[in-house]
Amino acid sequence: MTHCKRRLATGAILFVGFGIATLSLGWRALWGDEAFAVWASTQPWAQLFQGLDNSPTGYYAALKLARAAFGESVFAIRYGSVLCALVFGALSLRLAGWVLPRAARPAATLLVVAWVALAPLATYYAQEARMYALACALMAGAMLTTTRLATGQGRTAVLWTLYAALSIAAMGVHLYAVAIVAVDAVFLFLLAMRRRVDWRGWATAHAAIALLYGGWFFGIQSRNVQAAHSEGLLPALPTLLANFGQGWLGLTAGATPDPRLWPVAVALAALIVLGLLRGRALRERRALAAGWMLGALAIATLTSSLVPVFHPRYFLFALLPAGLALALGYDRLPRAGRLVTWLVVLALATSGALTLFDRSWAKSRYDELLTLIRREAQPGDGVILQNSDQIFQYAYYGPLPQEPLVVQNNWSEERIAQAYDAYSANHARIWLLNYGRDAIVTPRPLIERRLASVAVRSKLVSGGDSTLALFERIPAEGGPITPRNDRWADGLTLTGWRWRARNIQPGGTLVFDLLWRADAKPSTDYTLFVHLRRGSEDARVAGSDAAPVSGSRPTGGWQSGEAITDTRSLALPPDLPAGEYRLVIGWYRFPSFERPNLADGSGSEVVLTTLTVP
């Protein structure tokens, strides 16, 4: 392959990676961490550099500049990360040219570029307004500067200054960059001991790094220790091994990898080890690549107890050194093995790209939830934001016409109850926007339990990291109770039901009580479905699936002999045709959707009543 063809091939790979990251960049809403980064970047410079959380503030400062340059849209806010990913891929080419021997096949260099520029994990985080793409680009710059110092290329004073600046910047964007800087420092120290690099330059550069970065690092050290889990700074061995396995699979196969790809991840790991041990590169260059990779893997694995949930993104900084080692191993393979390696790398890249172009997938749909409130809220409605961590998304996508009650995470239950009572007294309908853990936690948060006791949940919409529910106050008086004796397996018996509100017309609402008795303690949590079906058709035209009492009384917690009143609300479609309809109820287990049968063997569902829409 000629030099010109290699450049064209490299440019094509980088262009494809840039295109994959850019085309779907604005499709999805900002999620919580991105929204926090945007909020942080709006803070005054003085406050920004004083620190806003346990992360370095370098990315927030860079995002402040990027917003001024590109704008405030979701696409513009994320675009800086795409550019950093492009730089990261370009620098991988230069590093591959230093690590790989001159006799290496040209395709080995291109493999490094493809591994970095098309990697599912790298592409995923090139689409987020977070620090990872910038940190990777800065670390790659520091690594490249280290190689230039090792070979004596360029003006020494300029290189040492650039080395120190890139090292400080990388650590100022992400803490894990310290692993790469430490490996660079040791490598250059050993060369200085052999008088291959300038000793005074090494000492001056690292003194500057220690003075400028050390103050900040030790300033947050106590907060990092406080954030550690109760098991201590280092995780237990089983946790450590599980985190390493999860991280390595994600590094090779993407942020949300298919566990069936484990054999592929293991095979790539074997090829990487082969490259580090038997590659044709100079021993010291293989050692440096190994140090970069092992350092990045070790710091992410050994400190994994400092984060609530370990995620493959913490291995992202090992991507480039792993690619260098992979190319060394690739260079030792026969032709068939090299072809298979390329096919695997391209197949993984394709899989990651398909995820990004799937419009049904999103971490967050917070913008859609606020749009729903704006479109359907009525005069006098209230809005409660459960979990104050969502205020950063609300700051970007809000405000709403209604003044919301923001439930602060540090409030006591007594204070939450007082705030709820004062706020809800003025609103007949309340939109409850749950965020993060509060969207899935059991038992449900206090406010949701209070709402479920006096109101019926007439709408429930999932938004990725959030859920939106509409609660409407239950009419004080209900109609007469219609007795029933419908008995399902596992002790679930419907003893009766009654109307509370019956507006049988297009766009109307049905509100009714279902009276349940536990003949035995149910063995698991069931979901109750309420479907409105036309005539004898099975397809539903309206429905509500939820655990009893707006999710606050799961069946697994029922006691034998206990009576439960579950109030349901069913919104009828505004275009509902005239005709006869059936109101059908039944139970199922989620996620298997297995239904318990009725004790009389007549099936798994019953018709509660029939309705006529004029």
C-alpha cells in the first residue's frame, strides 16, 4: 500500500467515524449528567474553577467555550465531543506509526485507526456532552508527546512544555488520566537515567505538574474517600473481577454489550497479549504500550468502589493502547487470521452504529415528558418534581407554565409531607415527574404514596430515566358496589367493583374501584391490566397496566385475608368510534407476561361490564 493510499484509507475511516457520530447527534434528549454539565458550564468562571462536584472542572470550562462557539441546541452542545473523538482517532494514527515497526503491514496501522475511530464505546461517548472524548484526545496528545521526547524529535523545551500542559489538561478533565501520566513519567524517568532524555526537562515538567495539579487533587481527596462504599477504597475480589469482566466486554463491544459476545472479547484479549509479548516492535515500545493499557485498566478497576454503579466507560482510556497492542498481535497472524480480525472489528463497529441509529432507544425522554405536560395540562394543574437531581434537565428544557414543587433529596419525610400538603391543597390534578432512582424504587416515594391514597393515577408515561404520572382526585362518593366472586390463582379474588365517574364519550374518563381480597399471600408481584375492547375484538382501544393502588401496593406485599381497594382511571381516546365495548381485567407477571388462570378454568381474564359509546 502506497503512502498516498494509506492516507486516503485513514481519511475514509475517520470520515465514517465522524459521520456515524454526527448524523444522529441531535436525535436524543440530554440526559441527567449531560444536563448537569450544561448547567455547570453556565456558571461564572470563578465559581467554575472552585469546583462543582467531585469531577475535575476542565470539561465544564471547555463546554463553556464550545457553547459560545457552536450554540445552545442539543446538536451544538454535543458537537465538541464529536470533534474531540475525531482528533483522538487522528492521533491514534501517529502513535501507531511510532509503536509499530517499519516492517509491519500497512493494514496494521489502519487497524489501530479503525479500532479507535469506529469503536462502539468511543462512538457512544462521542455523542455525549461529557468529558470522555476530550479526556481521550488530551491523553492521546500527552502519549504522542512522550514518544517524541523518547526519540528526540522536535525542540526539547517546547516538547516538555507541551507534555506538561497536555498532562495537566488531561487530568483536569478526568481523574483517570493520572494513570497514563504516571506511566509516561516512569518511562521518561528511566530514559533520563540512561541520559536519553534531558534530566532537567523531566524534573521541571513534573514539578510543574505536581504543583499545578496536586493542589486541586488533594483538595478533593477527602470528598472522594467519603464517597467510597462501606467496603472500603478497594472492592472485594469478586466485585473487582466482575467489574473487570464487564469493563473489558464493554471496551470491545460497546456501552451496552450483548453477553453472547464474550468469546469475541476473550479472543481479542488473547490477540492483544500476543502482540505485547511477541510483537515485532522494540521491547521498550511494547512495554510503554503495555504500561498505558494496564495502567488505565488498573485505575478503573481498583477504584470501582468509588462509583455507585460500575460502567464500561471507565475502561475507555485503555482503548487506544489496547488498539496498539491489537495491531502488534495482528501483525503476527497469517492472512486468514488478519482477515478475521478486520471482520470482527468492523462487525462490532456496525453493531454499535445500528444502536445509535435506532430512534426508539434513548437514555432520556425528559423533553417529551415536559412537552406532554404543556400540551395536556389544564388550568389549575400542579407539577411535582420528585428528586431534585432533575433540576438540571428542567433548567434546559423548562420552564413550565405551572410553578413546580421541587422535592429536595436532603429533605426529611416530615418536611416532604408538609410541602406536599401545602402544595396539593390548591390543585385537583397533579403531574408527578419522578427521576432517576425515584422512578423505579420500591416502596414508592412518600409523595406518590400520599397521592395514591387520595387520587387516581390516570396516566403513566415512561421517559427513560424518568416517569410521568397524572394523578386526579377521586370523587368523594362512589356508586353502589356490584358484587363479584372472580378468583384467580395465587389467592387473588375480586369481591366487587363500583363506578366513581363515568363519562362514556370520546375523550371522556372512566373512574372505578376494584375491591380485592387476598385469600392467600400471593407468591409474587403481579401487574393488573384493564383493557377496553370493542365488541368481540381482542385488540384494546384503551388500557391501563399497573400494580394495584398506582403501584404503591404490589401484590407480593399483600397478606392473607387483607382487603385492598384499587381505584382505576381509564382515559378514552378522543376519536373513539360509537359502538359496544367490553371492560376487561386480568393479571400477569412481568417481564414474562405469564398470566394466572381463574380458579373455575374459564381463562385468565373477566369482563367487568359492557359499555355503549353513543
